[in-house]
Amino acid sequence: MGPGRPDTSLDIVRGMSLRVMEGESVGVVGPSGSGKTSLLMLLAGLERPTRGQVLLDGVDLAALDEDARARYRGRRIGIVFQSFHLIPTMTALENVAVPLELAGRADAFDAAETALRQVGLGTRLGHLPGQLSGGEQQRVALARAFAPRPALLLADEPTGNLDARTGGDVQALLFELQRLHGTGLLLITHDSALAARCDRRLAVAEGRLHALEPSAA
């Protein structure tokens, strides 16, 4: 903020307390502007809270500097967005392997191939994103997110860019991989039916979290 300019800071997320256990899936629903994406950014260490802590395996992400947060995120947090965010000039294998290489994994390409085979893309390793369908691109993104074996996976509208049938297949794969790896999952979505597939559901309203009953729509 420059000198003489008013303070335009907003309390988008206020007084939230959230715990995601190992192997647990938590669905978070709420309207646009309610604070869902801000919550994800804080949990991923992409933003720092003005107050409070963000603890993962006992490490406070808010207390780390930017470089340390990035290194820790690369090892312990997976993220899947609505947009696939693949590097267009890299093959599917390279898109999954490069983040592992940057994290210091000597077996980056072997681990990437294993992850891609788990999502059914063993025959598409050498294909560029532009040669893959939308569903296949999101499968690459899932492989990239799960390959480091993260403690926590954050998914923001992971099937929002896909048609109903393809989206359903990707949803099933997401939960299958989450159970296979025992990963904690926080799923942000507008889709109440998708959120209902999670172990718990929460709603965000005016920057606060509220538990939803299992039978709620």
C-alpha cells in the first residue's frame, strides 16, 4: 500500500478453526466470494494469515519464509485446480516429474511414470497437454498432485471444466487415489453432491466455517 492511500485490507477469513485428519476427506461448499478460495490459499501456504496458525504435521506454515514454504509445500501438499495448469511444452511425464526433481527426488521420472499409470495414462507419457483431452489433462494434474505422496491434498473445483461424464470419472479417481494413499483431502466445490461424497461437509459463510449435517442438501 502506497503512502497516503487508505487501508483497503479485508477480513475475508475470520475466526476459522479447521482440522483435517490423515486419510479424511472434507468437502467445503459456499457461494462465490464467501472465502473458500482464500481458505485454500492459506492452507497451501500461498498466503500468510494476519493472525493464527496453519499447522501441517506440526509445522506452522505461517512462520516460514516464502522459500521455505514453497519447499515444504512441494513435499507435503498437493494442489489440484479447476484449470489444469500444465506446462504446454512439456510431456505428461515431464509435467509430473519436474516438480519432483525440483524437490530433490532422484527417482523423479520413475515416480512420475508410476503416478501416471495409476491414473490410467501409461500409454500417454510422451504426449503434450495439447494432445490430451480435458479429462486426460486433469488426470495428469492428479498424478502430479499425488506423486510426492502429500500429507494433504487441496482440490478447488477439480472437475469444473469437464463435462458430466468425464467429471464423474475424475471424481471417482480422486477419491480412489485419496484412499489408496491415505491422504487428507480438502475439497472446495459449488457442487453439493460432490461434497456429499466426503467424510465431512462444511459450509463457508461470511468468512466463517459451519458444519453441515450429513443429510443436508
